[in-house]
Amino acid sequence: MVVFRVLGILFLLAAAAALTNDLVAGGAGGFRLSALGELWFRLSPYTLDLSRAVTERYIWPALWDPVAVWVLLQPAVLVLGAVGLALMAVGMAGRRR
């Protein structure tokens, strides 16, 4: 269960980094939350395209569009934060047993 808590902390740190990036990038032009797909494309476009190809070719084509596309269009800070909180909850649930 420690692994879930560590992963949860890493995802929450990534959410904080995404929020910081959005705040700095906004500047005087206004605040806008970056989509997860946009952030992923800026960081590593090759792995984004690779994940699409693997999902469509080897896993299930319907999983990419509309499911993964919908997730990638959501704000990065919300997706990363939700995954981080869910992992932390799973890690803490194992601790209560």
C-alpha cells in the first residue's frame, strides 16, 4: 500500500506543477488551465502518439476515442489531482485493515 501512497504523492506533485505552469504561462494575459493532452504534447509528443497507436492497435480502438480523448481534453491539474487523491485513498484504505 505504500506504493499507492507514493504514486499518489507523485501525481499530486505533478498536479501542483501543472497548476504552477498555468499560473506562470497566464501572466497578464489571463488565467487558463491547460488540457492534459496539450501538456503531454508539449512534454513528449512521441509518447502521446505512441500511446494512441498502442491503444488503438493492441488494446481496444473504442478506448481511445471517445474515452481517452475526453480525458486528454480535461484540465491537467484536475485529472492529475483526481488520480493522485484516488491513489492516496487506496493507499490509506489498506492502512486501516
